[in-house]
Amino acid sequence: MVDTATRPDTEATPAAAPRSSRKWLSLAVRVVVIAAIVAGMAWSVVDQWPQVRSTWLGLAWPSVVLSVLAALLGMVANTMAWRAAVADLEHRVSIAAALRICLVGQLGKYIPGSVWAYVLQIELSKRVGLPRARAFLATLVTVGLSVTAALGLGLLSLPSLREAAAGADSNYAEPVRVALWIVAVLFPIALICAIPRVLTMLVQLALKLLRRPPLEHRLTWPGVLRVVGWSALGYTLFGVHLWLLANAQAAPGVGGLLRSIGSFAIAMTVGMFAFLSPSGLGVREAVLVAALAPFLLGSGGVGAAMGIALASRLIFTIADVLAAGIAALSGMRQLRGGPETVPIGAPTAAS
């Protein structure tokens, strides 16, 4: 009788063991990822601080505060671009959930290797009910269309970048030449791929390779334009962030504002190709210095431009932490309430 009573418990133990092991493995992976992100962010700040210190201390604090705000708003705009892509892929995600996915997920860019931010976003998407395949495609569509928007805005900074590329003695001439070649090659391809019919074909091909059901309808011009529009707004706000820092050192005016917007858009796009550099460190700064230097000749020239470019990256690090923290805290109540209370809409089509 005793043996019979205890048998169910002994049979349940082997089944419980794998679940417990998976739970601990999942926890270990999360700890490693968080540690890697923290280490990457700490290294980024410590590595830049000696060069940025004098520039940072010379900046007007109102300019710094407004610059942080512009960076935060730009990140929100990019989140809305991703959400618009998800909507055109037949799913709906609430703004709160989208902010958690994008703003927390983007911390993965501090791990060397450009893909980690996207991997983290996909995993966070799954936790709020969005299938991995759709999250992956939404990220691809957003990246592709944001590159189109960035390269279009980048035309505003071509004059100053061409001047910098022509300077044989410049330390940043070669990276700028590479950036210009990337723009020349990518822009026509990006424009073609942004056509909804072409983009739909690419998405259907990706779904076929992933062995997932195809889309029920084609991607639409309104959907594509929403993603491009939100992305363009995001890059514009990032350019305003840079211009505010430059304005604290000199008076670049409207021309400087346009070049700040264009150069930041190109710099962030080119930084995506620096796969082994955390968040495109080094490549982005070269493009920004080339755009800013002509406006800072009376305030330190290239040295001041480099200081502002590094101060920009430091401010982005601060903004990343603030944005991720606010997004995570805003979702704590929904997460504690269980999956049924997470503010995410149901799919509008089979996935």
C-alpha cells in the first residue's frame, strides 16, 4: 500500500527535473546577457570619458538636458516605426508592449555583434504573445525601411562629407569615403525594396524559408509610409540632439541643423556595418566629426567635433538606460498580472 501511494511522486520526479533544468538554464542565460550588456555599457563610458571630459564639462546643461530629451523622443519614434511594421504584418501590439520590446531590447547593441539587439527584441516579443517569425520579419522590415529613410535624409550632409573625404591628411577621411560608398550602393537598392509589391515578395520568401504561413494580404503603401515616416522622425530628432550639442560650442544655424540630421542618419546606418563594434563605436564618430568640423573651426575644429561626437554617444548611453528603465517599469504591473492582462491585441490573421 505504501509503495503504491508513493509511486506517482517518484514517477513525477523525472518529468519535473527537465523543467527545473530548463528554468535554471534560462535564468543563467539571462544573467549572462545582462552582465554582457552592463559590461559593454560600462566599457563604452569608461573608454570615452578621458576624451569627452573637457567637452562635456564645457557644455551648457540646458543643451545637455534638451539633447537627452531629443534622443529619448527619437527612440520612441523608432519604436512606433517597428509597431507600424508589425501592424502591416497582420498583428497589433500595444504601445506599452512595443516600448518594452524595443527600448529594453535595444540594450543588446552594447554586446559586440550587431545582431544581439534584434535577438533580444524577438525574445521579448514572444513573451507578450507575438510569434517569433512575425517579430523577426517586423524587425527586418523596420531596419530596411529605416535605412531608406536614413539614406534619404543623409543627402542633406553630402556636401560636408564629400569635403571631408577629399582631405587626404584627415584621420577620418577613409571611414567617410567608405560611408559614402555605402550610401551610393545602398540607396537605390533600398528604394526598390521599399516598394510594397517588392517588399511583400521578400517577406513571403522569408516566411516560406521559415516554414510559416504566408501573409493574407500584401504590404501597403500606407503601412510602408508610416514606417518610413516614423523612422525619418526618429533620425530627425537624433540630428536635433547632435545640433543642440554643437550649438553649445558654436552657432551652426539652420545649415548646421540640416547637416546634423543628415550626418547622424548616415552615421547610424554605416555603424550597423561595424559588426564587431558595440553600437558602431568609432565608425559613427568619424562621420559625425566630418560633418561638424566645418562649423567648429573657431571653437577647436576637429578636436571639438570629436569631443561633441563622443559626448553624443555618452548621452545616448544615458538615454538608452533611461528609456529601458522607464519602459520596463511601466510594464511591471502587466507582467505581474499574468499573460491575460498584457496589453497586446490579438492577431488579425493566422500566423
